[in-house]
Amino acid sequence: MMPRSPILSETRVHEVYMFRCLQLAQLGAGYTAPNPMVGAVLVYDNRIIGEGYHQEYGKAHAEVNCIQSVKKEDEIYIPQSTLYVSLEPCSHFGKTPPCADLIIAKRIHRVVVGCRDPFKAVDGRGIDKLRAAGIDVVLGISEAACLALNKRFFCYVTKGRPYIILKWARSSDGKMANADRSRIQISNEFSRRLLHKWRSESAAILIGTNTALYDDPELTVRAWKGPNPVRGVVDMNLRLPTALKLFDQQVPTIVFNQLKDETKQNLQYCRVDAEQDLISQILTSLFSMQIQSVLVEGGMHLLQSFIHQGIWDEARIISNSHVQIPDGLPAPELPQARLVSEEKLFSDCVRVYERIENRE
């Protein structure tokens, strides 16, 4: 006789389908900002009859795509099905109609939600609306994973600033550049592909004047499939040559400076006050532009400015065990950091840290 399959508890069943929601949601990485990534699954009698995710900002939400994916012959089962969704359904008119209204209209009897949406136009209202309509709502399934998925979005709506990721590569002796700032490749080709993936998942990328001047980077996604981030550069006195790749007009580019406000096609000059805190002004400007996350790839000075002020959320450091730069420029120091993950990519070790909040 064949052994019986173990009978899963109701909570475990919910977690299995929520995991599928998270898988789907991740497919929207880089395309949904400033909206969150969301996945949805519709289940009838332990069978998935529909699934979908939020594919692009301004377009249909996960719940809509999920319900629309149901085959004609399965539409009769929609009212008797359970809808799993990784984030609370919206209850307001934005770029699209409220998903809560669609769920109610389809008479879906149960909705399992991963976590609440802290956005002020939602923030529990979607759940309340469903319950008021007589729908059974289960909240908090795989909540930690659902919160982690949209940490950029949650930072943006609760802290009023973009989620900040610091990135740099360092040699085995703790240096990040030659003393004369001449270009040197520290990370290997596998880590460079990973970097381009990171870029595709970020709404913007930021560098300083010296990095732009000495490295002349494109700051685009070339070794990965995905959208290019908005490029940002700090050039207080507008001394960077216009022949640099940053100014090729191929990707929207913001120049933070103290001289002018001006927009020319894909090139925007954003004036900041040299007497005020530069980092705060940059983040305020990016927030007003609905930029949800920033990958800071600058040199020592820019990176250390974020670290010194304690304004960062995540740091990704690539260390190469084969490269040494005896007289090079030192890499930043990272206090109040907790190691989250570590991955070996041949000669490179990629470490991800999160900032430890000071709760004193």
C-alpha cells in the first residue's frame, strides 16, 4: 500500500499558498514602484484556479489579474474559493479601482492576507471593507516574509524617504580604489552580473562627483534583464564634462547641484542648498519624485556621509580575496550593522548587512 500523505493543518495550507503569492509578487521587482509588489492566488477545493501579480505601476493589481486568469469553466467556483493575497487589498481609487470592491462583487467567501498595507489610504480599510461585506478575512499568514518582500515600499510610506542600499567592492586588504583614483576592477564578472540585477530592482542609483569623473560609469542594466534605474549624481558646482556617459540622455538623470533648477529632456538639474544637509535634501527630492529605493554606488566620501548620519537600511559589500591594493583608498567602515546573508561567488564574497536601529 502507498503511504498516506500527511494531512496539513489549516495554517500550513495557508502558508503554502501564501508562498506561491510571494513567488508571483517577486516577478514584479523593478516594475511596480512606487507601488508594492503583490501576488494573489485563488484556490477552490485545494486546486489553484487563478493566479496573478502586480506587473507594472499604473496597471492592474494582483487581485484583478488573478481573477481574470480563471478559466471560463472554473468561473462558477469563484464565490466558493479562497483568495490568497500577500498584501491587504486596496480600498480606494488610485490608478485603478479598489480591489476590495472587486472581491466583494465576485462574492469570494474568504480572503487570506499576508500583511496590512500601511499606506494611509489603505491601512486596514481594505480588511474592514471585506469584513463589513461578510467576507471571512484571515490576516498575518507568513507575515514576516510578506513584510520583507516590500521593505522598500514600507520604508517609503512610513519613513517618508526612499529605502537606501549602500554598495561597494573592496580588496582583500580593505581598499576600494587606487590612490590616484584610476579605475580598477575589484569584483569578478559573476558579482558584476549580480550588481546589474540589483540595479534593475532599484528605482534610482546615486554616485558622487569623483566616481562620475574618474570611472565614467553608465549606471545602466546591461548584464541582466530589467529596467534601468533613474541615475543620480552629486555635482555641486557643475564641473562634470557633458561628454560623460551619464549625460547621454538615454536614461533619466538627476544632477544635484547648488547652481540651478532646470530640465532638458531626460536630464534634470535639481538645486540644493550648500549650507544645508545635503543627504536630507537629496532624499527629500527623491521622495517627492516618488522614487522608492536608492542604490548608492558612490565613492568613499558619499558612502561615508550616509553611514555617518545613520541614514541607510542595507549595505551590500563585495570582497575579492585575490585583489590587493597596498596604497589604495580605504573602504568605508560600517558600524551598527548586522550580517544578514553571505554568498561565495568564486573569488568574491557577497555580504549583505542591515542597519541596527538605535532604540535608546
